[in-house]
Amino acid sequence: MKPARNPKYLAWIRTQPCLVCGSSRWIEAAHTGPHGLGQKSPDKSAVPLCAAHHRNGKDSYHRLGPRRFGEVHNLDLAAIVQRLNLKPFVRIQDGEFVAHLEGCQYRLGKAAGGIGAAIRTLRNVCGEDRLALEADRITAGVP
């Protein structure tokens, strides 16, 4: 059975900062799920890594392997994948669309403006730098 493919999700992953160094250049979607010879894991298992931390560097994912990579960089890849796959829910509060995601609220605009405009805003607001807090915690050495 072939793994699920989602090019839009991979494109979004490439807009996020590297989990290790926080760089926003040369970002690649690193597949972290189970895979065998000649097979890739599902696209929903991908995380953002710069080229050096994905393939090229001495401490890269491909060189160290998933378990050791997570240990060296203090990353819980399974938890990060789960977090990346969270979906916001949207409610109307006081005449405005409000998205709720990871305990945060994002105001998306007036209900009179329509759901289409709210969804476009949602993609920008919730998708933008979704891992920025994670990258800040990593670089600060906070678990």
C-alpha cells in the first residue's frame, strides 16, 4: 500500500523554520515516519529541516537516523509531527470568526465578511511561523 501524498502539506512544511537551527533558508520536508527500502513514509510525517540538518551535515537526520537525531538535538519528532498535524477549529464569537489552536485564539475578521475571507486569514495567521515558538524553545535550551 502506497503512503498518502499531500504536496500542499509539504509545500507548507517548507515555509516553516528548521527545527534545529531556526533557519528559514533551504528548508526541506524531512519524512520521519516508518519506511523501508525504496519507500517513503506518509507526507503528514514530514518536519521542516534545513538542508544541512536534513541531509548534508555531520549531525543531519540522514546521517544520525531518527532516534539519535532526536537525542542529539533534544527533539521529540513524534510530538512535533503530531503538533504539525493539529487542525484549528473556528467559531463565531461576538460577530467575528475566531480560530482556536493549541490554546491560542486567532481573530479572523467579522462574520459579515464571509467564511472565505476568514479561511484565507486562518491560513496566513495559523500557518505562519507555526513552529517559531518550538524553534525559540530549542535555541534557548528550554524543554
